[in-house]
Amino acid sequence: MTTTALAHPTLLSLETVARCSGLHPDQILRLVALGVLDPQAGPYGQPWFRPDQLAVIARLQRLRAGLGLDYVAAGVVSDLLARIDRLEMALRAALPDR
């Protein structure tokens, strides 16, 4: 019988996300409170983040710097851009090649 090891998703600690993003850990927790970031709870309640959350933070930082948006507005714009991306991919998949 062959066994296959299950892959464990890589999760990043609050400190790692803060260091990689250049934000203070309190700012990261504020983004969590605003619903912009979606961490997973660790065994003791500490937040753990998927690596793709770093891309979300980077997008928020670009929107803040480029358009002067606050984090709430940047989160709304980021969600809308992600939705547009998903809809465009679905449209491309539904249309036959030309």
C-alpha cells in the first residue's frame, strides 16, 4: 500500500506578515478588523495568514499611495478589482476561441 503525505498549507505569522509588508503588526490587525484580511485562527487564537494575503496588502498600499484612499476605501476597490478579474476569466472561459 502506498501512502501519500498531505501537503500542509504554508501560513505566515502576524510578525512575518508585518515584516514582509513593512506595516506594524497593529496595522495588520486593523486590516483584519476592517475585514480586508482574512486570517486563520491558530490553536491559541493568534492570526495566521495565507501567503496570498501579502499580495492583498501590497495592492492596498498601492491604492493608498496612488489614489490617496484610506484602508476601508482601498479594501472596497481591491475587492471590486478582484471581482472584475474573476468575471473576466469566467467570460474568457465561456467564449469560444476566435
